[in-house]
Amino acid sequence: MSNFVSSWAKHIVTLPENYVMPPDKRPNEHVSIGNNIPVIDLAKASSSTINHAELVQEVLKASQEFGLFQIINHGVSEKLMDDVMDLFKELFDMSVEMKDKLFSEDSNKSCKVFGNRYINGEIRYWRDLLIQPVFPIQEDTQHWLENPARYRELVETYSTEVRKLCTTIVELIGEGLGVELGEEMIKDQALGANYYPTCPDPSSAMGSPPHCDPNIITFLQQQVYGLQIFKDGHWIGVQPLPYAFVVIIGYQMSNNKLVACEHRAVTNSESGRITLGTFVSPAGDCVVEPAKALVNGDSPALYRAFKYEEFMNDFMAGKEPHKTLTLDNIS
Ligand SMILES: O=C(O)CCC(=O)C(=O)O
Ligand SMILES: [Fe+2]
């Protein structure tokens, strides 16, 4: 059986056993769409009638209360967002033979295509995933995928645009917190494309497990419902808004001030779902530590200083670095 769920999902009517989640990991409760998840209009930034300070406060409040918000009127063109989404539709629709040739967990390869990224013991998640490091713009873009046509051009253009947006949002957050979030915090960038094919049994399968993103900030493009966040003891759904980006605060920006948002993705039986995540992070050798200006008696540091790669290595090995790299755990 191909490692890509998308290669065989449409030919089956019953969820294969190794995709059936244990009962406590199923999305089996009723989840409502959250109607108070913040939606922030970035056009305010250039409007003279609305105070820039108001926008800063909106972004800060959303990052503190939810660790997630949607942004509209963000300046990335709708045409570009459509073109990139279509590109990945085409990629996940490629023949089994083509996709299996791409399948690689070889860390030396620039573009990694995973049939399934998170393997939960023997149980698999109902998704395919491709990860493409994009910044610093790889000297080896000639090793990027050549197919579908326009892959290199579109991925580079899209990533450059989302990068600009990221700088804007990180500046707004820094302004709200009263700290300079240095450029070194937003150095590296990867594009992750998730494909959750139509699922024969969404109540037993899971698309992406509950997690917080390990990086600093994520920009997610989605069209079809499936993203849920955990807040105040229960899951709530994030309504896809046309041409919005969902902004997700990751662990590197959380201490006592902002929250890293726990989220997951569920599947559905009506249509496939593609999401495009732009993951921005410090470079691996960057030392991350709580901003000194923000640490005081009321708001103590939770984490010790660590190299970002130390965090990532532990995260990828499932060691929960957000629990182990704390000040209580200095060895
Ligand atoms: O596809 C989604 O809705 C969420 C994906 C996600 O959380 C991730 O790729 O980190
Ligand atoms: Fe995520």
C-alpha cells in the first residue's frame, strides 16, 4: 500500500484498522465553530481613521487570549493564494508512481515529502504532508521539485509574500509587548502542505494530532473546515474565511505573556482538505530566551535559554521540550 493516503483513499469505503484512533484520541465530541475567535483587519494599519495603536492592541490581545487569530486584507494577493492552492492540489493528485518517487524522509533532501508525518505508534494520521524549507532561499532551489510546473516560481513568490506579512505581524506583537523582536527570531521559513483526503469515518480518524507549533509563528491558509483549537477546557472550530490567514503563536513566542495555541485537524467525509502552513522560526543555532524586559517577579521566566535546534531536536523526538527546557529543570 502506498505511503500516501491520497493514493488509495478514494478507493476504500472502510477506514483501515491502522487509521482508527484509540477511543481517547478520537475527535468524537461535538465541536462548535468558535464565534469569538479574533478576526483582524490589517487594512486598519494603513487607514488614517483608525488608530494604529488600536490594531496593536487587537493583535496583542488575540495573541494573549487565544494564541491564534485570523487576518484579512493582509496584502497577499488572492490570485497568488489560489495559484499555490491549485499547485498543491495538482501535486497531491499526481499518480501513485509519481508520488512514490517523491516520498522521502531523507534529511539531506531539500524537499521532504512524507506519506505521514506523525506516526502514533502503529496508528497513522489521515493525511499526507510535504515540507519544503524556503528561507533562507535555498542555494539549491535547483533541487526543489520540478513538477507540477511552476512549483519553484510559485513557492518562492508565495513564501516571499508571506514572509513580509510575518514581519508586519511580528512587529505589531513586539510593539504591543514593548520589546524588539529581533530579526534573528524570524530567520528560517518552511512551507508545509497538508492534504487530508475525504475520509470514510471522520469520527474515528484524526488528521493532525493535538499539538502546539514548535516554531515562533505560523501562517495557515485553508479553505475547508477542519482546524480546531483547545481553549478553556474544550475544542472549538475555526471557521475558514475566504483568503484569510490563520496566525498561530508557537512555543518560541510563549512565556508568561503570549500563549502557544494548542490545535488539531479533523477530517470530513464530504471533501478533501488542503492546508498550507508557513512556519517561521529562528535559525537552529539562535539562542532563544525570555525577553529580559518582560521578566519580573509577577511574570517570571518559564524557560531557560536554549538553542532553537536543541528545542527542535527534542520536539521531533517527542521529548516535550516545553516541559523539559524550563527553569525548574536545569541540570
Ligand atoms: O491543517 C491544519 O488545519 C493544521 C495543520 C497544523 O497544525 C500544522 O501543520 O502544524
Ligand atoms: Fe500546527
